[in-house]
Amino acid sequence: MRINQCLAVLFPLVASAQEPNIGSLTLVEEAGFNQFDITVGASGASDRDRTTLTGTAEVALNIDPTSGTTDSLVITGADISATDMNFTLRAFFIITVASLNAENLKGTADTPLGFGPVNRETGKFDAALHTFTLNEGTISGEALDNPVNSDVSESPITGNGTGEGTVALTNPVEGPDRKVFYDVTVTLPISIDDTIPVDEGGIEASVEVSGTLKAVGTAFIIRPPTFDEWAAELGLAENQQDGFDLNPRIPNDVLFALGHDNPTVSTELFQMTAEGLRLNVAESGMRSNVVFQYSSDCDNWGPLPAGHLLTSPSEVPILSTPNGVGFYRVSSDQ
């Protein structure tokens, strides 16, 4: 008898519609967040103004259905707008060096390496792995009696996060088709030191940006089915699990193939490692082979594509999904 176990696996993917483990977030209107101080300096003079950010972002998570936590956060895109600002740079408090207007600024956020580990217990992550960029709008006015007309798209203002960011998943609610929805909250402190051109002669102004992004929204996972759910779908008798009664979430023939017995049985089928997804094989080794299948939508299944199995057949299987969101199905080869 072959009994299948389906596991949703997430790797970074920009999606046009919300997919499992993808969070669609909106920047909050909340004191202390999304209000950025920007300082512009040139020729020994500087001025500061504050801008308010609004917009949306999408993040890719790796939600553990058991704990309701994530060990990964990847920002896959953002559409952020900033309110206009004005800067009057004066030397010795009386001599105007420059008068500048920043208008129609827009930006984005990103995870350049596509790798954003999160401490699963605390929800904290290294903000420096993520970036914030202002890449649209104009900075115009006068500097040293010369006109300034800088296109931000040609000289984006960009930099990394600083310190620790946070991601929190709360209020899980299960809906149809085993979809479990979570409220998602992400904070990302930003500190940028960059420059912008102020005239054609190569004179530049320094730009400092500081503040904390905060966005909230929702994400969902497709919860792995219990044995009873799989039994009902496959037309199996409910007592098929009674033979070993090792884990109500993983079929007994799969657990047996992986070498598990009480009390060594694993609570999860896979373990996330730096190399990829490692199948949880007992220390005594596998009793028989298992068969992997892959699907991009959990409906249409096929053989495991080339490159997804990272180990040789004699080793403990480690899998990866290099092309984005995917699903694995595992069955015992009996």
C-alpha cells in the first residue's frame, strides 16, 4: 500500500497573486514608524526634514505549521511613496548654500541575496540583509546660485537595514482547503548614508535617511493533512493508522521506511538545514526506499525534477526547490 504525505515548501518567489507563505503587507500609520528623517548636507551646511511613507510590500516566509513561526523572511518587492520635503542649507546660520525640494519620491525594499534567516523563537533577524531604496522622484532647486534638477531614478538613494528587525505571526485561523491564515507584522530599521548630484560639475550632497518601516498583513499556509484526512481522500479505512500509532500526521508506512519506532519517531517529516530540506531519517537508518514527487500547485504531480535531490541515493535525502514555491510528496516504496 502506498500512502502519500504532502509538504508545502517555500523559497523566494515574486507572485502576481497571493500564494502559500507569501505575505501581502501594508505600511501602517502609527507613531514612531514609517516616518523617516532625511538630512541633506553640502559645503558645510545641512538641513533635515521628515517624510511619511505609505505603500505596500510582499514578503516570502517559511511558516512552520506546527509552531506557527518562520525561520525565513525575504522581501520580494515593495511599492512605497514618500511625502514631499524641503531643505534650506545655510552656512553659519545665515548664508544660504542650497534650497532644495524633494518631490514625488517613491521607493522599494528588497532582500538582495534572497536569503533572510529569522530566529524562529524570537522572530528577530539581521536587518542588514535587507535594503531600502528611493528610486523615483526629483530633487530640484538651487545650490550655490546654480539650478539643481536631479532625477532620483538616475541616482537612487539606497542602503541597508540596521540592527534587528522583527517578524511576528499571530492569530492563526483555519479556513477551507486546510488553509491556515496568520496576521503578519514586520518591522525593519533603516539607516542610510548616500550622496546625490547637485550640479553638472560633479558636486554632490550627502543624504542621511533614518527610520523604521512597519507593515502588517496576512499570509497563509496549506496545513499538511492528518492521516485521517489522507485516509478519507484515498478511500482508506480509518483504522489503517492503528497498526503503529506513531504520529497522526505522517503515514505509518513512511515512518517505518524512515526507520522510526517509538519513542524515536520524528514529529516532522523534514528539517530545514543550511543545505536544504533534510528528510528526518532515524539514527538506525532507512528500512526501505521512499519515492519523491513534485508539484507546483499540489494538484498535478510528477517525478522529482533534476537538481531537487541534493544528495546521492545512499545518503540521507536533502531536497531543494530552486524555482520558487513548490510542494513535495513522499511515499514508501512498498
